[in-house]
Amino acid sequence: MSFIINFIRAVLDAMLELFSFGRKGISNKLPIFVKTNTGKQISLNLDPEWNISNVKRLVAPSLGISPDEVKIIFAGKELEDCTRISECDLGTQSVLHAVKSRSRSEIETKSKKCLETLFDDENVGDVPSKPLSSTLVDLQLKGEERRDSESNIKAKAHFFVHCPECKKLCRGKLRVRCNICKGGCFTVHRDPECWDDVLVPKKIQGHCESKEIACMSDEENGLPFAEFYFKCAEHGSGGEKDYAAPLTLIKMNLKKVPCLACGDISDPVLVFPCVAGHTSCLDCFKLYCISRLQERQFISHREFGYTLACPVNCENSFIQEIHHFKLLEKDYYDRYQQFGAEEFVLQSGGVLCPQPNCGMGILVDENCNRVHCQNGCNFVFCKICKQGYHIGDCLPESAISNNMSVSEFSVNPSRVAGARWDEASKIAIQVTTKPCPKCRTATERAGGCMHMACTRAGCNFEWCWICQTEWTRDCMAAHWFG
Amino acid sequence: MSCPAERRLRKELLELLTNPMPGIYIDEEKVAKNINEWIVTIEGAEKTIYEGETFQLQFSFNEKYPFDSPTVLFIGKIPVHSHIYSNGHICLSILTDDWTPALSVGAVCLSIRSMLSSATKKERPPDDMIYTRTCSKNPKKTKWFFHDDTV
């Protein structure tokens, strides 16, 4: 009797094992797409242990050619037969490109190549090679560092991106496409060696096989350029339009540099673009941004946008890629965007609508002092004193509050219900603040001396609280401290 | 987890206690009670006009430290010096305009000690009377003019 029970149990166990094994097999598979230049798209489940020759065998029938004639192109490289799938930095739903090789000689070199696995520098673009992810040297290291660390860094190149889908800092992956047709079936002539190779357009040429007729450029040799872009490596590929902004200042802390602010050694870190390469952990970077943002001390840079420099005040250390500020929490990032937009309007000679809760940016005619908040609250105001519009000279400050309610009533009757509250805060602002004589930013003096420095970054005008004009030695002598 | 300012201050404290700087002593008991308030004793350097005298500096840190500078002033006996007001306020650019997060408590103490050491005459700043009568309690609220970088 027990023999029969044991037998049944053994059979059951074996079945269970089979079942779980089968499941394991399936979960290991990597679903990807293969695109051909004839417009076909094949979806495949790849085993990471397979190599490229397996893929060729699977793809060849749908192209109607023999497996030796198939070329597999991915991320700017033609992949060689003996490369394993797991080496290729493929994610779920990544797209491989399959095309027919152009000539017989090419096929011969290819098969020879796989045996030798030598690196032929003269002809990199045309012969199959290792995938970009494994040949690429770490762009964050400079020439010397690379040589020093080659032995201990076997890991892949590291990129960080801000992923709009994951809404956070993610590991990134580098991808390549043709700058003319934007197709991904593109092989580069050389690997990028520095950030400039990747970020500055038209640095590296290559061959495009995305279409049946190769793309041609206006260059002497007629070859198109590689266009590099980044994707998030932490979610499945969302197709060819799924980009992420590279955060070039964020690096792996291979040198174990302590944070300039908290002194902790963390990984990854942000390295400011100054000569000294001052390094900050990401928490302290956020703290730095928030404290500067609250004091409105970001700078509106003509080329880079609304940005910050190294906190140690190094020269030429502005952060060029403003996507780094996306690391801030949403509320702060929203404020960053609002301040940035306001600063842009002010620097282009525009004004901000002075009505509470409006603040609409308005670009104005240089010779006209009458400003109409057309797309906002409809308030009509004077460009100089920021009060309701008037004819003739601006009124002195004290007279304005009496005049205000009348002009407001006539301007926008629908606002009257809310006017009292706004009026109350307006009076409070008028009593406790004075406008910067240069940019009219309302400034509160909370103790201290009469020497004011405008708190708006980019203005920084030094003025006298009493005279309400530029600070002079006379002010210092007469009423420095009131 | 403690905030970055506290972590940084703990590191600075540990560093100053393990590698003390000559003539600079930290009141450990006071710091142990509140990491954001430090009392540091500074000895006048040898062969200077302050030799044999000791002074106390009070450091206050906010949660934005080290991106925001500490508030530093002399308490108790105030050294007579042309950049130090009789209420303890110090006219030193690294405490306001030129502060950077790369500076530290140790660096500030060293600067103040060398500022004392380089003086040749014991005198108050020329505007001491008017300043101390009208200024804010917080020295960071004063917009300083740094006329003289040599002293």
C-alpha cells in the first residue's frame, strides 16, 4: 500500500518540478523586437544565454535569406556571432535591427572575425564587433584616469538620466540613430570617447542601413552622422520615442570622494563643472538648490537657462544641463520653473503683473508705460510704479493707497469682492516694504542697517533704505544705522 | 536619519576633537547638549598683542548649514580689535559674503585667530559707538564693507 502512495507522490513531485522548471524557463526569456529595413517587425523571446548566431537563425526565414547573410545591428554596432545576448545591454522590448549584408566578402570577414576576435581599428564600422555597452569606456573618466583604472573597472559604462516616466534619477543607456532618417539601424565608425562626442551633434560618422538606400549627408564622404540619445534602463523600453535627459554631472563615486557639505561618502554623486570638481552627495545638492531657490539666488544664464554655479563660488562653474534640477521634489521644481520664467521675462525687459495671485509675465513695448495684463487678470497698470495706470507722473507712495481702490474698481468690477483682502495685504506690503529702486522688487527690512542689497539674483542693486537711491558713502556717513 | 547639517557638524566636531588645532578648544559639554550651538575658546597666539588672553566665540548653525554661513560672534570678554565691535560682532568677509560650504568651524576659528594675530594696535572700529547702538542683534543682518583685507 505504502509503495503505491510513494509512487504517486514521486510522480506528483516530478510533475511539479517539470511545471516549475517550465515556468522558470519562460520568466528568463527576454521579449524583444527585431526590425528589418523592409518595414517588418518580428517579436522574439530570447534566452540571455543564446548568442547572436541564434538570433540570425531565427530571423533569416522572415527576411528570406540565409543566416550568414543577416547583419544584426544594435546601439550603433553590428554585433558579432559569438556575442551572448546577456552582454548586449538589451532591455525588455528593446529593438534589434536586422539587415541583409551587402557583399559576399563582408560575410567572409565576418566569419573570420568571430574566430580571431581581434579588434581591427581601421575598419570598425564595417566589421562586427562587441556591443557598444562593453566596448565603451566610461565617459566620466579622463584619459589618464581611464588607464589607471582599466584593470579594476570591468563594469559597464555608467550613465544617469532623469526618466520622465519613472520620475526619478535612473540608470541610463546610450543609444544611437541616424541624424538624417532617425532610424536605429546605424553603425558608428568609432566609439564615443568623451561627453562631447555624445552631446555635441555631428562628431561621429557612420553607416545608415535603416532604409533600402543608405542615407547620405552633405559631407565630403557623404556619410551621415550618429545621433546619440539616452533611455532609462529601469523600465521596459517604450519604443523609439522613449527618451530620457542625460544628467552628465552625476557620476559613480569610484574615487570615494566625500561630499563637500555633509562629508559622507555616497554613490552616485554630483560633480560640479568647476576646475576643482567639487563633489556633493545628491541630498546635499537638493538642499543647496532649495536654499538658493528660497532666496531667489538662481542665475538666469543666457545660454544655459535658470541655473546655479558650484557652491564654492568657483569660476565658470554653471550647471549647463538644467535637467539636473528635475531631481528636486515636484513643489520645488514647480517653483524653480516659475522663478525661471519670471526672471526670463524681467531680463527681456518685460514686467510681471503686480496683482496678487496673478503675476502674469508680459513683454512690453519699450516706449509705452501703459501695460495691460491681457492673457491674465485684465489689470491695466503703469510700467514704472506698478500701480493702476495713470496719466502723468507716478504718485508718491503715500498717496497710492487712497487712490488704489478707485482705480481698481474702474478697472475690473468682478474683482471687487476679493479686493478688500488683497487690499489689506497690499497695504501691509506697502507699510513694511520698499521697492528696489532699480527693479522694483518689494524688499522688507527686518532690522540691520540701511544699506540694502536687492535680494533678486541678477539685480543685486545696492541701495539706501532712507534715500531710496543707490547706496553712497554719504548715506554711510549720515544714516548707516538710521 | 539626522539632517545633513547635523551629520556635517558631527563630522567637524569629531575631526576637531581627534586632531585639535593649536590655541582652539571646543566646549564639548555644550555641544553635546545642542549640536547647533558651539562655544569655542580661542587663545591669543604667542608673540602677539593678545598673548596670554583667551576669548570665547559663539557659533550658531541653522538647518541650511553648510550652504548658509554660521552666525559667529564673541561673547563674554570681547577682544579690542579694529574689526571687532564691542558687542561681539566681527567684520570678516568669510562670515557673510565670502562664505562657502567648503569652509568649516575650524577654518573660521583659524581666520579669526590670524586676524587677531596680525593686529598691531588694540583699538575699536571707528564707528563702534554708532554701530553697537543701532545694529541688529544678528550680525548677519549687517551689510558689511570690507575696506581692508590686510588686517
